Amino acid sequence: MIFTCLLVCVDSSRLGKAERVEDAAGRYIEFCKSTVPMSLTLNGLKIVVDCAHGATYYVAPCVFEELGAEVLTIGTSPNGININKEVGSTDTRALEAAVLENQADLGIALDGDGDRVLMIDHKGELLDGDELLYIIAKSRIDESNLNGGIVGTVMTNLGLERILIDQGVSFTRANVGDRYVMEKLVENDWCLGGEGSGHIICLDRTTTGDGIVSALQVLYAMRQMEQSLHNLKSGMQKYPQLLINVRVQGPVDLSKSNNVQSAIEEAETRLGNRGRVLLRPSGTEPLVRVMVEGENEDEVTAVAERLAQVVEKEFCSA
């Protein structure tokens, strides 16, 4: 999470009060730029930056401008109540339209507190966190400085896992949530992980998720590999994935339902090594999340709908 606070607490024995940092924004801008090589220039790139009317509304455009990009902005007029409203990484429709309308090379969608990022390529197509994580990893693989494997989550697209393993890169899954990704990174002494939502952690660059820093790593990969964002994302084949939320009555234990377990086994047998199945109760809502992904979209849909029906019949009866 990013905070653009201008007050920094210091040793009370020395000053006895908080000390005002006169150029906190400038210091942060310089920090972001320091996470990529000094040789990086964004000259010639037209970028639309969507700051979600949030924490990055001032600093994010400055970072990309100071590196040479032509920057257009949306979501840079916070009024205290419009954060994330129809803008940012939680709603990329405005950014997609702005990229196409202005014939930009790409768009960067940050979220309100600045820790997540999604991107739009020049064709108006969305790149989620899995695709951005792949691009950053590919850049580091090419430069032989990946420093370990990659951490995703149980929801990370199977296509990312497959291409990393094919390239000899270790991959492991954490529970959903950036704290769990961080735990796995620390446990394995690795540097790079993230979620499809766009929360990407680069521990060799910073100590937490930072949307601006993550975007810079992608832009560096574009320059390093001399390819457009659209071409870079084509290196990873995303598997069709369907998530169905089944509303249930109170807490459920899926492991104690023979019918659900049998349905899962049947689904896994049908998909074989061409896909995977995940059923998990929500930690915040009375829902069971049924996720299926695989090579064939029609098969994925059929399997997911069948599993959802079984869960609904088992746990939604009055």
C-alpha cells in the first residue's frame, strides 16, 4: 500500500516532535525511477495512466514523464469519495477507451492505494497480473537474474505455470492474498510473485506490492526485448478459466461431502493433465468459489457448471 503522507516520525529524543518532509513526493518519484536501470528511457512511448482518483494521482504521471514518455492521464481528480469509481484497475473500461481514442502505445491502470497494476496494450486488450508477472519473469530469465522461482496463487492461470516450468523455472502456489504470496517468497528466498488482480511483488526492488514499480519493470522488459506489450503477452498462452460463485447457507466443509468429493474426482479425471479444478469456500462471504480451467473452453464451462450444480444441491437446500 502506498501512502503519500508528508509527515515522518523521527526519534523523539532528538527532536521531540514530527518532522515535515518537504519533498516526500519528489523522493518517492526518485525511488520509483531507481528500480530500473538509469539507461532506461521511455522516449517515443505514448502512455495513458489511470490513477483511480487515488494515492498515485500526482506521482505516477511524473515518474513516467521524467523517464521520457508522453503521458496522458485519467483518474487524477480525487475528491475524497470517487476513489476507484469507474476507473483504475478495478474498472478498466475508461482506460481501454482512452488508449484506443488517443492511439497510445499502452495504458497503465493503478488502483486507489497504488499497490496493484493492470495494463492495456495498443489494441485495447487487457493484461492481468498473471500476464504482467510472466513478462517481468521473462525479462529476468533473459538477463539471468531471476533469483529463484515464481510464486503465484491458487487462482493463477495454468498457462503461467506451464510456460515457467517449460523454461526450467520453479513455480509454487500460495493462498489468495498478497500476504500469502509474500510468505512463500520469504520462505523460498525468492524475489518475484503476484496475483492475477495485479498485485505484483518484486522483493529485489521494494519490500511490498507497488503498482508504479511493477509497471516500470514491464516497461523495462518492453525496451529490453524491443517488443510491444501486445507481442510480449502473446508469449504466454492463457488457459480458459471460469469462476462460478455458489451462494451457500452458512459455513461449509467441502471435504465432508461425499457427493462434492466424487464430483471433483470425476472432473479431474475428465480434464486429466489438460486442466485443473479448485473449489474453496470464501473467507468473507457465504460462497463457495468453483474454479475450473483447461485447454478447451466448452469443456471448462461444462465441468464448472456441473460442479456448481452439485455444490448448490448439497449446500443450498433450505
